[in-house]
Amino acid sequence: MYKKLILLLVFCSVISMQLSATTGVNMEDEPASLEANKLCFSCHANSIYQYENEFTGKIDRKAMNPNFIYDTADFYRGVHRHFACTDCHSPDYESFPHASELRLEEMYQCIDCHGGDPTYAQFNFEAIEEEFHKSVHSTRHDESFNCWMCHNPHSYRTMTHGNNKISEIVEYHNQTCISCHDNYSVKFQRISDTLKPALEIIHEFLPNFELHFSAVRCIECHTGSKDTMWVAHNILPKENAVKKCVECHSNSTMLISKLYKYQNIEARKNRGTFNAVLLNEAYVIGANRNIYLNIVSAILFGLTLIGVAVHVFFRIKKK
Amino acid sequence: MAEKLYLYPIWLRIWHAINALMFLVLLATGISLQYSNPDFVIIRFDYAVTYHNLAGIILSFNYLIFLFGNFSTGNNRFYKLQLKGLIEKLIKQANYYLTGTFKGEHTPFPVNKNRKFNPLQKVAYVATMYVLIPVMIITGIALLFPETIIENVFNLSGIYLTALLHGIVSVFLLLFLVIHLYFSTMGKTPSSNFKSIVNGYHE
């Protein structure tokens, strides 16, 4: 086991040499293990797989377990696109039929590869791990609730380190939550005895529920804010979630340090309360204040009042 | 007793009262929303949203009453602008407000059954009722259903531009309100115009 881990760490560090500054993964080059993975994907990318039955000499066609079907396009768009399947899974998988004890294979967690590596320092994996263990996902479930419950290593993409639009970040990150927390979610009921309440009912206090869901991420309100972290992982108990509108809808909107943080770091253009991201990609009542409109309206209002006051003065004087 | 002229029919007074009330609610809640501050809450944000939406919808329907009333009763004739000689008339009226009124002169365009508004009033009311209020209603309804707004206009958020226009026009309407209220004190007595809009008779 340790040998495998060391091998993997060595592999990770080799791969890390190719990392680009923004996404952490070279997305331009051809995937490093494209050929090596073809054999695995010849079965695991399809809903039906086939093999030659040695006993009957016939070609058998079988339905693939849906949990083990992977979209190759997603895989090669993801952060682990340069990996060979056997970098993380046992090389014994290369023989078929797969040995039954391989089911007991221990899976790596994010921190097993990414922890303590300066290449990944910008992703704050240690802090993410720490925050995750404070979250309800960790405290209210057993160890089986791990990174892979939310993040699929076969397709995971880093949305916030590239040039993705706010709406794309929101959609991708919310899909992570929705995959379990959606109404009638099978995944949710698999680990919970209580029936999942409908999203629109528990969020009925939000005006324009659908707009909120497409404009901001679930984690804006459902995590604590910790600035050292790129993406917050401390999912709070529901009673601690943000419910006050002004937390976002005000001059000091918390969205600046959460959802809009990524773009703002690149393109911070603070002119009073005028903000590049707020202006270009979003509108948040109370947070967007055009400084010029404020000044001009204050001047016009003041001049009007002065005009009225002067007129009143002369009316009284000339009476 | 001076001769009284019945100038404000009941439908118009009801429309005006509803419009005035909704106008104030929209102004107060709108300012509260635009300048919301967790440390200084004028009106709680969620309440302000609800009241603002409600008042906006009522004002919009009320505007239809205004349009219908205006065109079905002939009240619209008071709003008809004659461009010929308008500038001279506006200057004459402005001069009266700036100097004439202090010299005890009579208003150059006195109210009668065919002339409810002086030229300055007429221009201000036409601009307010046929330009500013419709822009407010259209942008307001768009913001109420933001999914209908074009997402991106020249690389700027369509919602932001709509909200900006809504905000700019609201400033003009605020100025209109201040000026409207002040000029209302320039009737026969400071309170006579306020009485008129309640009982319908111009003094």
C-alpha cells in the first residue's frame, strides 16, 4: 500500500511539472495516458460491454453497472486528464474478469496526493480537509462520506481558476450540491433516513427562488467564510446558514469575498463601491451602486432643495 | 367667496391619491433597497422587496386607469402640447416664478376650464406621465421578471443596465415630487391646491 502511495506521489510530482499557472493542469496537450486508458474505456465508457467467453467461445454482451460508466470526454476535460486509470486503481484491473478482491481496494482521498505538495499550495487542500471535517457532511456521517461523495475524480474541473463566467461557476458548483440535494434524489436517500424536503419549500423565504439558484451558489449561504480558502467546505448546519438578505444585498456584500472573489483578484477595480464583476456579470440590489449616479443625484437633489429654499425665502420677504 | 371651478373629477382624484401613496412607498422602499446597510436598516430588506413589488404593480395598474380616464373623458386635452411658441410661453412662465410672483404680478396663464396647467406644468407633466413613468413601469416589470432581460449588452449585464435606468429615472421622479409639492403651495393660498386635489374644486 505504502509503495503504491509513494509511486503515486512521484507520478503526481512529474505531472505537476506540466501544470499551468491558472488551472493547475495543462489542458492544451494531448492527455498523457490516452493510449494506456483505451483498454479500460473500451468497456467503462459504454453502457454495454462485450468480451470473449473462454468457456463457451462466444462473444458475451453485458450491461455495465451504471456506477462504473465514465464519460471519456468528461475525463479528458477534468483535472486528472493526464492520469492513467492504473495510477489510482490497481494494475490488476488490466486483466479480465477482474479479481473479486479488487472490490476491496482502498481508494485515495484528495489529500493523499495533494496534501503537503507546494505545487498545490494555491488550492489549500490542507485547509479544505480541515474545514470539511468541521462540516455537517463530516460530523453527521461516518467515514464513508469522503471527497468523492461530491467531487468525481473522473470528471472534476477547477472552475474558479480559469476564465469561466460567473454563471458557469455557479451552475457547475451548484450541480455538485444538487446531485444529492435535489428533490427526489436517490443519492440523498441512500445515506439519510429522513425524507428530503423539497428545495423550493425550504427556500421559500427567497424572493425569486429560481433566480437566486442560478445567480449564486448554494455554498455562499451554506458555508462559513474563511478567506484562506479558495472554496469553502465547512457546510454549516441549516440553522446557521445565511438568511439575512443584507449579507449579500449591501455595500459590504459577502459575495465579494465568496463568489466574486475569483474574478476580483484578477480584475479588482474598486472605485468606491463600483466593482468590475458586479458590473459586468451580475446585478445585486444594494451591492451595485454607481458612484457617479450617486454623486449626480445628490447634487441635483441638493440644488433642487436650495432652489426651493431660496424661492420660499423671497416669497416670505416680499409678502 | 371666489368662484370655484370643478377641475378634478372623482376618478382623477382617486387615481392621484393611489398614485401619490404608491409613489411614496416606492420611493422609501427603493431608497432603502438601493442603500441597504446591515448597520443601518431603514426598512428590512425582505419587507422592502415585497412592498416595492406590490406598490409597483398597483401603480402600474393605476397608470392604466390614468390612461383610460384621460382618453375617455377628454382630460387629455390639458396635456396637449403646442410646439409653436412653446419656448416663449415657457420663458414667460419661468419669469413669473423667478420674479413676477414676488412683484405681485398675476400668473400669465391663469387656470380656467380649458387650461388646467401652465406651460411649465404641462411640459413637466407630459414628460413625467408619458415618458418617465412608462420607463419606470417597463424597467420595473423587467426587473420583476429578470429572466426576460437580455443577459449581456456590450459586455455589460442587461439587468444592471435596466436597474441603472430604473435608478436614474427614479432620481428625476424624486426631483419631480419635490418640485410638484413645492409648486402646489403656490396656489391662491399655500394650502388651496392641496384642498383642491381632495375636494375637486379649484379656488
